[in-house]
Amino acid sequence: MCGIVGYIGHREAYPIILKGLQRLEYRGYDSAGIALYDGNNIKLSKTKGKVADLKERLENEITTTGNLGIGHTRWATHGIPNDVNSHPHYSNSGDLVIIHNGIIENYEAIKTELIKRGYTFNSDTDTEVLINLIEEVKKKQGVKLGKAVQIALNEVVGAYAIAVFDKNKPNEIVVAKLGSPLAIGVGDEEFFIASDASPFIEFTKNAIYLEDEEMAVVRLGKKIKIRKIKDDSLVNPLMQELKFNLEQIEKGGYEHFMLKEIYEQPHAIRDTYRGRLLAKEGIVRMSGVENHKEKFLNANRIIIVACGTSWHAGLVAEYIFEDIARIPVEVEYASEFRYRNPVITNKDVVIAISQSGETADTLAAIKLAKSHGAFVFGVCNVVGSSIARETDAGAYTHAGPEIGVASTKAFTTQITVLTLIALKLAKEKGAISNSQFHYHLEELELIPEKVEKALKSDEHIKSVAKTYKDAANCLYLGRGYNFPVALEGALKLKEISYIHAEGYPAAEMKHGPIALIDEHMPVFVIATKKGHYEKVVSNIQEIKSRKGKIIAIVTEGDVDVKKLADHTIEIPETIESLSPLLTTIPLQLLSYHIAVMLNKNVDQPRNLAKSVTVE
């Protein structure tokens, strides 16, 4: 989950790498470091803390000249966050420097052997072990750096995206990938290396995404050569044109990326269904489904695998697929699915959901499903990502870059895509009447403007947040389609405010959680008119009789819940299956405002990173 950046070319490397690290800081912010080659020596500086701390140190510590450099922002795995464990790491000779995203699982055995050969180690990281293994191979076998990297990587077990350079050969950087993302930006007599394309978007629109078990030597004045790590065979690189722009990864006047991304949801949802939803014609166009519709229509079941917020989107999809398309669905945590020896057959369709398209557990679940003959369909946001390449077919969400660690527009755009798939399959199966099909399409088309209306309650939501910002615990309750939204609301509060919160089906409150209810317990209840309204009102009465504080998300014009709740937040009316696209909006804003009031780092909450690319 670390972020890596590299540059080699005719520009000054330092400003490119520093800006790149700032854009990649969502991937990890425990520590950061930069290594620059100034034509004679490597200048290295690193520190515990954020990229801003690194910048301050750099300005006082080293000269920042040079046309070659690499940088790293870390989410700690091996070794606590401190200056010594920060990347980049030197080899023992000081000639080789490395940055690394991932985990080398057999590093202890390698380290033990290297110590026997006289190597010493300053850090607790697996990365320092890897760079010294590369040095040992290079020295012992008398090979060039690229070959040494290849040989060394065939001896390690784990995941990695690495960039390595040798100060004695400063016209090249060697990169390699397995299980962690790596993009190469190709400019005019210059190359950029990064975990994603955001660090170099203003310099080039051309990018190559390495596949797993591929490596490349990026050399000035030469074409990039990509090889398979295992057998040294050459690979023809596929150049892709980047589709996003610089404005999309800047805050645009908002205080935080999270708030910007909450407010981008109307536009993101429109972009997601644009060209796919033709409400007036009564058509849903999903080429990934259309080209493989027999797989879906003849499936025994759909298995959805995902993690975190994407898992919650999958739970909403379970209701949609079973209710509208009458297809049985199971929703699995990808991290558990891959380890529990699941029963999978070639009659199953597996839908893998991931914002980044790089989630390690979800990727492993995909590979497991494919090994059993299942058809795998991906839903992700990042073009060219590992999941997009690994799946048999798929659909992009078109949410645009999501920088805030706590997902917002990813959730609503994933639900949008999954709803379109369910509606298309329902129509193909004859599981939905023509009138109901048209009604669903028309309502989905209206969702962006209804989200815009829900966002107008922001100031009211801010005042509610002020009342509950000092709560120690919170409960979130929902029923039916909105039970997953309760889970997602609780997750958002936990992620960015560090307040303990739990989500439950409202009816389950009587089976344990009701013991927690007292005058100090805020309970956020999704109580929209559609669905199990009377049952939810009954649940609210049970809470009130025990002095609990009720904050209710209600349909505009509601009367009954308003009489009972301490606070209500209104949303526009829509059909039940689409209500999660609206009910989640006030919960996102509540979490955001509470976290801001508590002076938390909203975009970079502690211990978290945006893309979980390690186990």
C-alpha cells in the first residue's frame, strides 16, 4: 500500500518526485523518502511522518539537483514507522538504491543467509534484505543490474512493485511488479515510474502498466524492454492513453478531498450510467454483460467478492439481484473467500468489486475462482488496473480518481453499475415487467439530481454532527436494502473520526445490541418510507423507551418518525432498490463533519491506506 515514484530524463527530478509523493500519499503516510543522483553521488533523505515533513527536511539537509531520482511514501508492514525503516534503502556497498511496495514473505531466511555472507542491516524491513540480495547476485554472478534483479526476484516469495538504480549506471532504472501496481509514463526522452499515473499526468498521457511477474529496464535513449521474470521472454508493451486530467486530482477549492468527492457524486453517477442507460428507449447497454449474457443467465448463482466499502456495495447488490433479477447471490469477504476452500464450479459467476482494481485479497479471490472454472466479472474504477486485466469481462464505474481514503463516490458508482447489470439481466430473463423495467430506468436517471438535493442538507447535517461529535459509541440501523448502508455509515465514522460505531439490521437490535442503549447512545436509523417503514418505526420506539438518542434519515414529508426522533435528515423519495444511493449521502456528510470538528486528518486517517495491495 506504499506509493512509489521515479523519474529519469532531462528535467530536475526533485520537484516531480516530491509532487508525485504528495499525490500518492493516500497510499501511505507513515514515512517518506527521496534519493536523487546529482551526477556524482546519491543524495538520500527520509523521515518518519508525512511528505510535508520530508519536504522540510530536504530543504535543510541536501541539495536537490539531479535528473534521476526515486521516492517513496510508506504504509508500514515490516518494521515500525521511523526514519531508519523509511524508504529508499541502500545496499551495503551504497551503490544500489531501492523503493518497494509489497511484502517479501521469505525475507527472514534470505536475511539469515546474507548475514552469514557478511551483510549487515540497519533497518527491520524486508526491503533492505531484497536490495542486498540483488547486490549479492550482481556481485557473485557478475551480471548487469537488470539480470541481477531478475535472478533475485525468482528467489523471493511475496508481492512487490520495485524501482532500483545503480549509481555506477545512472542512465537506467530497473522496475518489476508482482501483486502491486506499477505504471511507466513515457515522455519525450524521459520516463516516469509510479504506483499510479497521477504523479505524471501533466507531463505525458502515455502509460505502460506492467503485468504481474514482469520487469522492465527503463533506459535513456532506448525503447523500454519488458521481460517475464520467470523465463526472461520478451513482452510487447501495450501503451495506454490516460483518460483523466490534472484537475480531477486537485481539491478544486474544497477543504478536503473527501468533501470534494462527496459533492462529485451526482456527476460521477451520471458518468457511470452515461451511454449505458437509455431510459426513454428502455435500454440498458452493458457490453461486458451482453457479450457473456449466457454465463449470467445460466449461472447457478452469483458470488460477489470484495473488501471494505466495496463489500457493502456487494451486499446492496445481493438485494438487487435477488429481488429484481431473481438470481441467487452470495457475498463474500475476499480475504476469507480465498482461504476457506470454497465450493466453486464452472456454473458460477463471480463478480469482483474494487475501487482501485488492485486490492490484493480480491485479486487472489479472482485467481482462485478462475482456477475452478468460474466466469469472473470485474467492477472497478481504474482503467488498466490489475483486476481489470485479470477478469474475463467487466465494467468500469467512471467515478474519476478517488483520493480520500474513506470511499464515497466509489460506493455510489459501484451500486449504479451493479443496478444496471441486475436490470439488464432481469429484462433478459423476463423477471421484471416492462412497466417496472421502464420505471426503474426512469428513477435511476433521476438519481443524480436527487443526490444534489440531498447535498443541500449539508448545513443542517453539520449542526447535527456538532451535537454528537463527542459520542464514544454509535449504532447504525437499517432494514432491507438499507441494512448495508447502516454498515457503511458505521464504517465511515470509524475510519475518519475514530469513534466506535457498529451497524446492524434494525430487527437484530433486540438480539443483543439493545443492551447498549441509554441516554448516551446516539442511534442513526435509516427510516425511509419505502421498505419496512412500520417495522423501523417500531424499532425506533423501542430505542426511545430506553432513552436512546435517535438521528433518523427519512423521506421528505415524513411525519411519524419526526415525532419520535431527536433529529431528522430528509432525502428525496425514490424506489426502494435505489434508496441506498440517497441514504448514504447524509451519513457520509455526518462522518465528515464529526471528523473535522474533532480535528482528525479526514483524507489520511491513521493506520489506513487507500488501496490495500498487501495481505
